[in-house]
Amino acid sequence: MSDKRILRGDLLDFVQDPGFAPPHEAQGVRFRSDHLVLIERGRIDSVQSASQPLPPAWENVPVADHRGRLILPGFIDTHVHCPQLDVIASFGTELLDWLNTYTFPAEQRYADPEVSRQGAARFLHALWAHGTTSAVVFPTVHKTSAQALFEQASQVQMRLITGKVLMNRHAPDGLRDDVAQAERDCVDLIAQWHGKQRQAFAVTVRFAVTSTPEQLAMAGALCASHAGTYMQTHVAESRAEVQWVSELFPTARSYLDVYDRDGLIGPRAVLAHGIWLDERDRAVLRERGAQIAHSPSSNLFLGSGLFDWAQAQGDGVNVSLASDVGGGTSLCLLRNMAEAYKIQALQGTRLTAWKALYTATLGAASHLGLSQEIGRIEPGCMADLAVWRWAVGPVAEHRDALARDVLHERVFAWMTLADERNLVSTWVAGQPVYMASSSEVSAA
Ligand code: GUN
Ligand code: ZN
């Protein structure tokens, strides 16, 4: 009995990709007003209307009553840097300067296992405090930084995908590995963590600039010899970066090709940004089933460029949504959705709340091959959930009251105006990992 619990509220999730259809034509949206989520042993056992009687075995189970609040699958952040909470909101640079000025010095400190442990704890708690329950994470070049994330995520059975960062050139002292040692570290981490509980290893190439051809070949060999591992990296983020990569790899057809020719682009590849790709690159991504982790707040903050999401979708490329903190300015995926809307608006496309929310839940889950586990409020899936208030503060409350009769209007206003202050609680594997201090006050 004690591992059973019930959440009550308005459930919003998706059963298919709504695409870029206008709100009223979109398919795949599932809104279940005043429903119960019955949870046992970390998984969703069943979902039913609150007006139906409970099955006898559930009659005395405690109910977390969130009537009048939204319950969504926990968000999936497909690209975020643990150590960069130290440099979020740093002034005045574009990508390559930003790395040298702010990021690399912050990452150097993670050589210390205690810094890595404290950083992992701070970071995971911060994800939960923003409604994110699964993530694809960059730690640092240090094995201990990946180890700390795996250890702490596994303690709460959180779905986490990470791996020690590979970088052996164009980085300062203390942040470069060598090919042989890096390979040993990866093999150790795979043996210890990959497939253990909900942990998965990602071969983590920082970007083409910071790995020699020998290291990229080693990374490709690791992917080939360890089935089921992911691969994460950055690609085509800023124009200066693309230019540098073309000078470093003169025989590659494109930036993406640097990775593809070493076998790094497969269905489990997660590539951040992809702003400056061409049509052939998009065809390669489609054929391989790889995904772009679109990182709106980062692309705007660093001035990297405007990702053309509709074009990527039209060319059949999988796209997920990411905070890319600390280039990104918020771990809150709702805020990143609001920024994504503006990026598409500048290019003549209107991003619906359905498409944005689908992308941060079932879309990401599907592209990661995890839709049986996360991204949906469905029997058999893990109970990774977030409870949200519709509105906080006078402006949002006023807007919400006016929008109540039209679901997309209401949800879009929520997506655009809400942030982590709207979050009531976050649940991982059926356990609360975050509770807002005001979560017991009455619903809004
Ligand atoms: N490219 C290589 N490293 C990084 C990083 O840490 N952040 C971003 N946004 N881009 C990168
Ligand atoms: Zn990044």
C-alpha cells in the first residue's frame, strides 16, 4: 500500500506530433480534465476520471489533490551543461569568446571530486525545480563529473543520459584529455552505469574544434562497439565556429560530415543547435534518425542565429527542445518555448503551444527511443510528472481568466507567461523531488 499514490488534476499530454498545423486543426493533443493518475512502484498504473469510483485496492491510497492545476509529463531537456550554472547570464560575448572567457574556467574547477559532487546536486535539484525530470547532460572532461551525475540521478531513479566530455585540443590546461585515457574512462563509465536503472551513457564529443581526428575516430569506435549508447555534441551553432571547423577539417564536406564520416551520427545522436546546416546535412540527419536539440534562449543570448524549425521539420529532421544552460538563460523549458515561438515568428512560422509542449515531452522521448518510459501520462510509463499553476501574478491571472473557454488560447498564454514560479511539485519515479514552498496554498 505504501508505495501507491494518486495525483489529481487536469492532465495534458500528447499521443502524436501535432506538427505546425494551426491550433484548431492539430492532432494528438490529449487534455483530460479532473482525472486521477494512479501510481504504484514508480510507474503509472492507470488513469481515470475523478468522477469514477476507485478500484477497491486503491480506496485508501493518499491523494495529492491538485484540482484546478495542470499535470504534465516532466519535461525532457535534451541539451544542458551541469557546470554552467556557474556562468549562466554572463555578459557580452559570442560563442567562442564565451567559452574561453567564462565557461572553460568554470569547468576547470570540476577536476575536484567535491566540486563535481556539489555541482551535480545543485544542478539536478535545479532541473527538478524547473519541472524537468529527464535530461541529456554535458558534465566536464573529468570522469568524476560524470560519475557524480550518475550517482545522484540513480539515487532517485531519474532518467539521465550523460558521459565524460571528450576534448583533447583547443582548450586550456586541466581541460584536455588524451585519446587513450579518455577511452578507458568511457569504457569504465559504460561498464558501471550504462543501462543501470535509468542511467544511459552518451559518448560526449564537445565539438569538432576540441577533438583531434584521432579522438573523433575513437569516439565513433566507442559508439559502434557499445550498442545502445547515445552520442551528444554541438554542431553548426555560430558562423565563426563553422568557419573554424572548415579550416580544421578541410576534407570534410561540411561540419556535420566531420562527425558522420566517423560513424557518430546514428539514431541516438543528439546534436545541439544545427542552425547553419545545409540541405544535404538535413538529409543525413533524417536518414540516420538523429535529432537536433534546438536551444532557443542560448541561440538568442549568444547571438548565434535563428534556427529554422519548420524547414527542419519539412526535411524530416527530428527536433527536440533544450535549455543549453549556461549559454541558455533559463532551465525552464516553458521560457525556452516562449523564445522558440519568437524565433519562428521572425521567420514567418507560428509555433503552437501544442507543438512546443509535445516536443518537450513525447517528441523528445520518441527521438531518444524512450517513449515507452517517459513523455506520456500512460499506464506502464514511469511516473515522472510536474504539477503547474495556470497563472501566477495579476497579469497572468487576468489573461488566464479571459482565456478559459478556448483550450489552446489558455495553454498558449500559460506557456508564454509561466515560468518556474508556476511549478507546484515535480515527481520522479512516483516520488516528490521538488515541492514549492507555497504548494499547499489553494489552487489557481
Ligand atoms: N560549443 C562547444 N561547447 C559549447 C558549450 O559549452 N555551449 C555551447 N552553447 N556551445 C558549445
Ligand atoms: Zn551546449
